[in-house]
Amino acid sequence: MAGTRRTAGAVVLAALALTATACNNNDSAGKNAAPAAPSTAAAAATTAAAPTTAAAPTTPPAKVSPAVFLEQVSKKTGAAKSAKVDELITVGQVTMKGQGAMDWSDGLEADLTMDLTGSPMAKVLAPLTGGPKVHYLYTKDAMFMGLGDQLAQSTGQHWLRYDKAEMSKASGGTTDQLQSADPVQGVRTLIASGKVTEVGPETVNGKAATHYSGELAAADLVKASGLGVTQEQADRIKQNLDSSGVTSEQIDVWVDADQLVVKRSEKADTKAGPMNIAVSYSDYGTPVLASTPGDFLTLPDLKKLADSESGS
């Protein structure tokens, strides 16, 4: 048993270091930008919505700009509160897949399972998680990572708790790792590009949708990340962008007839290779059970475990 605990402690600390690095790389791609729409878009919305008394009843309404329409999509999708998500992340030769459900009605909460088979992290985390699939719970205050049976038996706990302050420190000032999958966030980031174009109708996951696209420069990503972010945090984001070699990001959103996001994607070139994050959404309004587990380890617990092992 002592040998099992010694191995577990070393693996946990190494895995956390690698996870922190991965978080930095993901945030460097500009995932966390969530600006409001430009004021000109709001003005255009008002103009487009104003009734024209002289128009005949059969005259169709004027078509609004893509940015104005996406503002409507942002509100409609935000009001839906939750959805099932299916995420595919590729960076160079590394691939990660995620499935589950998330809720954005009051902060971000989620119950997700990530398949890391296509990532080096799978091998590193296997002694910790029991295999290449990792169960994550995101609550308002923390992230919980499910532990494998062997480690759970050794420690008597089934989860590793990683609070928001620790997540923020590891990821260069970003507190929510879930923002890459937030559909409302994705729409607002696209609006922030200031150059939204309507690509046209397409079929996504068997559903009719309209495709919108835009490109956001790295300088704008830093500005866009400024909402609710301190100058120190913004500087860290800029450093992450520079270290990852990201100069711009392409953002795409697909919207159905109900003005709900059915898919979003982010693409950028990084030093590690091309990055592509694609998230599909379905079953809007689905319940998300992301309650705080009662049995978990914390980072201080792990440090004590590592200290005890090093002294044995």
C-alpha cells in the first residue's frame, strides 16, 4: 500500500503541472474573450427594429446585419440556460474529446467526461484517473477531477478539488476553463471581431443552420479579455498569446431557425501546431447535475502526501 501511495503522490503532482501547462496553451488561443457587442451594432439594431408606418403589411422586414442578428442569438441562447455538449479539441497531433452537459444560467457549471486517448496526458493521468477517460465536475467555485479506483482506495477519496484561485494561477489569470464550451461566450467573441460575415445555410448534425464567421486579431483578443480582468491578468494573457505564437483566431458559429447555437469552432496557428476547438450543442434546457462531491482531496492534501512520501 505504501508503494501505491508513493507512486500516486508523484503522479498527481506531475499531472497537475502538465494540466496547468495545457490550460495555459488553451487560454493562449483566446478562448476566454467575452466582450459585449460594439455600440454601433446596438445602434443598428435599434434602427432595424424601428417600425416603418408607410410600409405595406406585406413588405418583409429589413434584414439586419450579421452582428446585430448574433446579438439576438446571444440573448436567445443565454435564455436557454443549458445544453448537452460534444467537444473536439486538436492541437497539432494532440486530440481530446469531451461529452456531457453544461449550464450557464448563473456562472458556468458542467458535468463532462474527457477522452484523452489522443493526448500524452492520457498516459500521465492514467494512474490517477484509472484510464484515458477523465470525469470532471465544474461548480461555481471549483473543478473536481474523478480519481481512479486504485487511488480512491489508497486515499479514501474519490475526487481531486481544484478551486478557482488555483485554476486562475495555473492558467494565467483565467478563472473559468469552461469558457471554451460556452455558446454565449462564443457568439460574443465572434461579434468582437467586428468583421462578422454570413457564410450561408449549411446542415450541422442533421439540422439546418446558418453559418457565420469572423477573425479576431491577437491584439483584439487581449482587449476582449479585459471585461472583469485585471491589468495583471491581461498581461499574463498577452504573454500566453506570445509564447504560443498566436497572432489571430478564426471563429465560426452555426445557428438554427430558433436562434440557438448548434455549433461553434475556434481555429488558430500555434507553436505546437494548428489548433481547432469544435463544440456541438443539443437538447437545450437539459438538467445539469454538477453538485459538489463530499469526498475529495485538495492540493494542500497532495503536498502533505508528497512530503510524507519523500520523508519515508
